[in-house]
Amino acid sequence: MQPRTAIQFAAAPIIALFAASCGSPSEEPGARSEAGVTRVTWGKMPDGREVALFTLTNAKGLRARVTEYGAILVSMEVPDRDDKVADVTHGYDTLDGWLTNSSYFGATVGRFANRIAHGKFTLDGRTYQLATNNDPGGIPCHLHGGDTGFDKVLWSGTATADGVELTYRSKDGEEGYPGNLTVKVTYRLTAENELIWQAEATTDAPTIINLAHHSYWNLSGDPTVSINGHELMLAADHYLPTNAGLIPTGEIAQVAATPMDFTAATPIGTRVENDFEALKFGGGYDHAWVLRQSESPGLKLAARLKDPGSGRVMEIHTDQPAIQFYGGNFLDGSVAGKGGVKYPHRSALCLETENFPDAPNHPDFPSAVLRPGETYIHTMVHRFLAE
């Protein structure tokens, strides 16, 4: 392990304070279409509630589909260097498929994304016990909001001029979290080929929060091809070492001279099998990188991903302090997704901007506490290019 390194985090806080005061379904009759956004009824929940699907398009050939179930990005269609358009995400064709989603494909995850050690945290002197729904290395933890996180609930969606706004109210005690949390997630598709995901939340009692977007990307457009050939750059000089349970140890380690160094664009598969403790614990890449901080608040470049074969490029910009890079290590061909394709090992990757994993249990990490009168804001911009 590298020794702990002092990091000065950006002045812009994770919680912004404000003054307290896929198939291609046919459109149903009367479906709204405004500025490239359409809405259709896609199916029903097991309890009979209807679920809508929104399609966002722009003039340059990009198309995103978003559903009210789980505030999920169902698909993202992007042109390559020859203007051939393909879906570059893993997922399912139908709502029934998405109801079986155990991999968090495309989802909005929370109330706390990533892991919390043993499902426990203490806030204002009180200890809370959450579900322990994951146990890498045989060490139990709370993952992505618990047994029924935000990815498994029905949100309420409304079309906007260039996207969709989804809202959900998480009640006090849901999955063990304190406070009634009011959440809004917005997806927008811009004329600049940017898919913008933004989350906002307020609470009526102190709670913790760390929302994240969890799409699985394969920029080749072929979901059977390994992402080991994708070239990745992460704007991070440090990462968070973990124990065998993938829980951060509290150290902030330098990436230099390790397989965790993506400061220059590097094929993902080049060092993934190296004899390195972090890679052994994760079965490959499954860690949080500490993003470089700037003096000015606002969005910063977090990652750049390129598939050399297709020329597709995705840049990610964010206002968060970390990005979790997960290399699809647990995909094993058992999940039948879009078109019946069984997604093989490392056939997609996730790049999740977020707060540090297990932040509530590490006083030196950026705070994940949200209090009444504050507004949590998390912005993540996916910019698509071809070269």
C-alpha cells in the first residue's frame, strides 16, 4: 500500500447549500413530442402501475431512451467515425427484462451509491443499520442503496424541452435511511452531443446521500466485444486502496508506477492481469479514483474513453470528487440482454462519478451528510465524439 497522501479537495462542496425558504415501441395515441422528446407507455409494474419510456433525440443522430423505472438510461445510440449509429450500452429490450436487472445496468443508484462497510454508519451520535446486500471477499457491505434501492422503484417522469425530469420521494426509514428525501433526476440531450445527468435532493432530517449514474458502456457498438481494447484516461493522480471487501482503507494512494495509472490514455487490458493487490481484490478494476481538484468550482474533466475501432469517444465531466471505474469483472455470460445477447466477461465498463465509497465512516473523506435547508447536487456530463 502507498502511504496516505494529503489531498486538498475542491472548494466547491459535494452538497451545495441554498437558503432554506429497448425495443422500439410504437407511440401511443396522443404521445407528446416536443423538441425531440417523446413519451410512450412502455409497460406495467407487477402492481399494475404504468411505466413510461422517454426518447430524446438531437439533430446529429444521437438518441437516448430513459424510463421511469429506476430512472434508468435504457439505451444510448451514438454514431461512429463513419456515421454508423449503434447502441453503446448494456441492458434489456423490454420492461420485463429491466425488472430482473441485478447488475444496475443504466440505473440511478442510491440513496448511497457504492459500498458502506457492514451496512453501518453513525450520524449525530446515532448508529444506523442498513441492509448488507453484497459480500465481496466474504465481507458484508451495503451496496447501491440496499435491497430496494432507487434503481428498483418507480419514478414520476415529465418531458422537458430537451429531456426528462424524474422525481421520487424516499420516505424516512426506507432501506434504513433517516429522513424523507425528495429527489429529482434530469436527463438532457444537447445539440453539442452531450447527455447530461443531474441529481438534486433535499431532506427534512439529517441523512447521508451519494447518488450515481450506473450505465455499462461498450463504445464499439458490439456488446460481445471485450472493452479491454478501449483506451481510458482518468484525470486522477490518486486512488482509494481497499480491503478484500472492496471497502476503502482510508488511504489515498498515488497511481504512479502502478497498474492504476490512467493519467495518460491506456488500453484497459494492458495491465488488468498484473500481480497487484488492488486488482486481485477487485478481480480487475473496481475502484474509486480521486479526481484532480481545481481552484474554481464547477465541472471538470474526469475521464476520456475511446474505442479505436469505431472511433467513438466519450468524455465525462463532473462536479464530484471521485469516479468509480468498474471493468465488468462480474459479467460472466449468464445475463441475456438486448437481442438475447449473453454479455460476456468484461464486455462493458462503468464510469460512475460520485463521493468516496464508505464516506460516512471516514471523517477525512468528503462529507456525505445532507441536512435540512441544504440541496444536494450532482452533475455528470457525457460528451460524445468521433475521431
